[in-house]
Amino acid sequence: MKRYLAARLSFCLVTLLMSTFAFSQKTTIIWWEHSNPPHNNYSKELVADWNAKNPNTPAQYEFFAMTPYFKKLTAALSTRSAADMFTLIDTLMPSYTTKNALAPIRPEWLGYKSLDDMKAHYVPGALDGYIYQGKLYAVPVVASVFSLYINAKHFREAGLDPEKDYPRTWEDIGRIGKKLVKMKGNKMDREAFDFAMHSSTWTMWYFNALIRQYGGEILDASGKKCTANSNAGVSAMKARAMFVLDYKISDPTVSVGTNALPADDLPKERISMFITHAGSVAQFGPEVMKDMKVVPFPQVNPQKPVTPIYGFAIAVNPQIPEAKQKLVHDLIKHVTKDPKGWYEKTSYPYPSKNFLELPGIGEARKTRYLDVFMTDITNGRFIQRSPQILEINGAIHRAMERVVLGGENPKKSLDQACKEINAALAR
Amino acid sequence: MGRKPGSPKEKAAVAGRFARLWQWTAWPSSLSHRNRLCLAGVFFVVPALIHLVVFKFYPLLEAFRLSFYRYDLMSPPTFAGLANYKSLWENPLFHQSFWVSVKYMFGVSIAEWFLALGLALLLNRAMAGRSLIRLAYFFPIAMSQIVVAMVWKFMYHPHGLVNIILEFFGVDRINWLSTEETALPSLIAIGIWRGIPLFGVIYLAGLQAIPKDYYEAAMIDGAGVFQRFIHITIPLLLPTILFVMVISLLSAVKVFLNPLVMTEGGPNGTTRVLPYFIYETGFAYFRMGEAAAASVVLFVLVFGLTLILLRLLRRGDVQ
């Protein structure tokens, strides 16, 4: 028997070590997001809170610059190396849902009776952009909108009253902009107004709203044919370019150069009016916001308003086991439990139904332009849905560059864009 | 706890086993000295060979295979024959990217060949603070590429340092990265600035390898500076020159990060080089098969260029 003693002792030791390892092993949840400093800081706070309460299932939070992030996410999903949960922009939903790249969200795991019950807890339509074939694929944390930020100090210096004289229409911007623009010789020293020029997604947000204000759409109802070169599209492109070509109150080259944070020209006083999202209030900070005023998104016809809205939502990796998916739902529940917290830290309105009635929100409605953003959200429409949205964005962006930077005829440029879009849709 | 061999027969069996084991471990000694050297060489090369096969040849072959498939990164690939190549051929953006790459490649490389040689000639002369200058001009290559791209982006901003300097000298502001005429030349300038130090060092090494005796003999014969440069420096530096040509062209055709960070291929695609087109087609538009086909085209371009230049290089060696 002695000769087996060593073997038996070794076996017991190995078993003991393995079971200790197994019991002490933690299940880590990895969460990826795009870069947005106030948003990322709040997410980190939420993760720290979760980790303190759930030491055996800690969350690991990572964030990346927006444009490469979504490409990284696609590559990671294809190589089965993506995070367990990740934040997505609404425009990419069709690209992912049509390829089964997202796990369906289980409302019952989030504490709701059903999807209808969950919908009832959100602003009407807030979940619609994340539903595909009757299933929810992401839980929104941000409902954002574009509004017009004006530098009230510049307005006063130009003899304008920012409370009364702010622009309501695109033509107003051109007219008021003439008083705000500052020239140094033949060069523009301070722009009166400009659109962000740095990214095709931003171009699409603006252009999709503009074409709708003129009564058109970028794609037809079937989503299979480009209609951006319609009369409405040409009018929209002319409006997009008129501040550079006609009113001469914009120098688009400045915005092209100011990348990463496109609204950065506003706090640096290189520009007096700029259209940016609700989150810019937090990004600028209270000191900069003292000189700013936020007013509704300009319209072609203020009686028929259309604004561009978008959202970010948390999705679950379908490649992880169901038990871990349930755990991820617990983390989502934790992350989305405090709409007021989201708003206070990020300045993005939260799309929950009772959001405006939450204690303390009333003050923000007066001081942080929440009412303006909520009005614009009410008039808002998401970008037209297509699995080829990034190619469509690219084609519209190039068309805009040809017109705004190169002075090309809008119709000719949009014809070229439609040719590219139709080719992409046909592939 | 094993039993010890007792009988002489058992002892002999154990000894036999040991002898066979010894023979097995020492088998290379039965090889000739030449074969043993070969074997040692193979063992030294194996790690590099594994690296080449796993990280270079396999992805290359896989990309080639994928170029015949339709693959959106998430659904299983389906065979598409030559459809991806046809689609590329019909895609005006691919043609534009191809020519942007060609312009960038020659724009950067040709300037590098001459400017780096000029710099090396300058630094090869005896002058005060030569070591310090050599160290200083090597800085650009020691900097992280992403940092370089970001810094240049700020410098090229309409209100950035480059325009501030120009305005100081009374030159009008130039919109470096936002007009079709200036965006690519602006990126080319960065490529040249970053490439010169590396190629300058290579040239410098080549210059220092030329024996001084040749110059002394030529000077005794009355040859001037220009004649010495044409008849001694250039012929003896030819292999280095051709090496620099190959490496600079290859590194320029693969440029990716600067267009990505600084212009995202714009304005109107005028800085969308082929590697950026491949990245965008694959990872933004989910058309990995088409991206792989474009990679094959890029590979053919690079491979063809390398073959031509290597042939030239070999001729240079012979001369």
C-alpha cells in the first residue's frame, strides 16, 4: 500500500488545488463603449459601484475613439473576440441585426413582464429603433438630438438680443450670420455659422433632416433605391452649401481641421453658431456654457419641424453562454437604473417615460436647456435605416464635399452619390 | 519505489536500454560535420520560419482565397468566383484609391531619395556638433506614428502653427487638409519628413563605407567635388541607393495611419490610399471578399515593384 501513498497524496493535492481555483475563479464581464469623456466617466462610476457590490462578477470597462470603435467591434464579433456587452449607435443596428450579431434582449431578465411592458416604461418610440422582427436587441441609455448652440456674447457684441433674435430658419442663420462673421483682410477670422465637416455620420444627420424638411428622403420606401437626387435633395444640398457659397459666413476648412470633437470651435470662439448634440453641454462645462444659449434646430418651415435624433444603446454579445448573458442583463439593469444620474453626468436626455417628472429635473429644464432638447426630440426622426448605411453616409459626405469645398453643381453631385448608393444597395 | 534489477540478465537489459537511449540522443554525431552544420542552421531558422508561415504566408494565402468569396464578417463565406474583382473594376472609388496610392508612393519616395542623400552628404562632412545634429534629425522616426499624425493635424489646422508662421511672413492662410489640391501634398510632406531620417542614416552608412583612398587619389588627379561625387560616390553608393529606393517605395505604398487619423480619406477621396480603401471596404462596409481582392491587387503592385527594383539592385551589385 505504501507504494501508492505518494500517488494518492499527489491526487488529493491536485484535486484540492483545482477545486480552490475553480471556486475562486471570477466571471468578468467586459463592456466596450465609444469615447465621450462625460459619458465614459459616468460609466466608470457605474462599473465601480457594480464591482463593489458584485466582487465575484466584476465588470471591466474599456472605451475607444468612436469611428475606429465600431470597426473594431465588427472585426471582434467576426473573430469571436468581442466584449460581453457593448454600446452601439442606433444607425448601425440594421448592419448587426440582419447578420445575427446581437443577442435578443430579454425584458423579463431586466425586470419587465414583456417587451410591451418595457416599451410602456420608455418615451413612445424610444425602443423602436432597436427592435428587429419583433425582438429588442439593445437597451437605450442615450437619446440625443441636434440643436443650435449660439454664443450669446457674440450676439450682444453684434447688437443682437440672443433671447429674441436667435435664428428659427436656415435663412435666418444666413441673415443674422452676416452680422456675426468677422473678416481679417479677405480671410474669415471668425465664422458666423458652420456645420461639422469631419465625419460622414454627422453629414448624414444634418442632410437627412434637411432633405426631410424639404419633403424628401434619401432612400425610397423599399430602401432599395436612392432618391437623394430628387428636387428635395437638391434644395437640401443647396441649403447645406449656401452659408459657404452664397452668404459667405462659413469657412468649412476650419471644421474639417477640427476633428475628434467637432464642436470644439465654439468654446474656442472661432465660430458664433454651431449645431451640435445635447451632450455638448457637459462636454463644454458650466464656464463655457455661461456664454452659450441653446435654441431649437433650424427649420425650412418652423410649422413642420424635423430634427435629427440618434441614440446609443447597450447590446449583448450572442456568442457568450446564456448564463453569462443573464449576468450581462443584470449589469444592464444596474447601468440603466438611474435616468437622472445619466442626465446629470452626461447632459443627454434619458428616454425613460417619467424622465421629465423626476425630482430635480425641473431645475435642469430651466438652466440646462433640457426643454429645448426635449422639444427637438419630439420633432425628431432617426436616420433612415439600411444595412448599407455607412456606404450611404460616405457617398452623401463626398457629394457634400464636392459641392461645399469644390463648388460642384448640387444636382450633378447628388446624381453621382445616388449612383454610388445604388451600386452599394445592389451588392 | 521501483524494483532494483537483481539478476545479471536484468542488469544487462537495463544497460542495453540506456545504451539505446544514449545512441538516440546522440544521433546527430553520426552525421557528417557538414550535415550537422546544416541541421543546426535549420534549427536556428525554425522560429523565424514559423513566424513567416503563421503571420505572413498563411494570411496572404487566406486573403487570396477570401478574394473569391462573398463574406460580410459575420455570416459564413460563400463562393463568388471573380465577382469581387469585377466589382472592384467597376468601382470608381477603387480606381481613385489606386491612383492616389501611386501618387503618394512616388511623391514621397522620389523626394526621400534625393533629400535623404543630400542630408547624408551634409552630415558626412566634419562639422561642429555633428553628433548632436545626427541625433536631432533622427527624432521624427523615434516618435509614435499616431502622435506624429495628431501633432501634424493640429499644425495643419487653418488656425494652426504652419499658417501662423506663413501669416507672419505675409503669406495667406492655406487650407492644408481641406482642399483637394493641398490635402495629398500635405500628407506627402509628412511622409517625406518622417522618411528622410531613416534613409539618411542608411545613406550615411553607405557613404562611410567608401574608402577615403579613392577620394584622395582623385584629388591628386585634380578631380573637383562634383566629379568625385559623380565618378566615385554615386557608383560605389549604387547598391545603397537601390536599397533605399526599394524600401522607400514599399513603405510609402503601405501608408495607412496618416490618412486615417488626419483626413479619413477626404476631401472627396483625394487622400483615400489603397490600404485605407481596403480597411473601409472590409471593416466599415462589411465586404471582406472585395477588401481581400483589393489586397491582392495591392500585393501584385508591391510584388511587381519589388521584383523590378531587386533586379535593378542586383545589377547595381554586379557593377
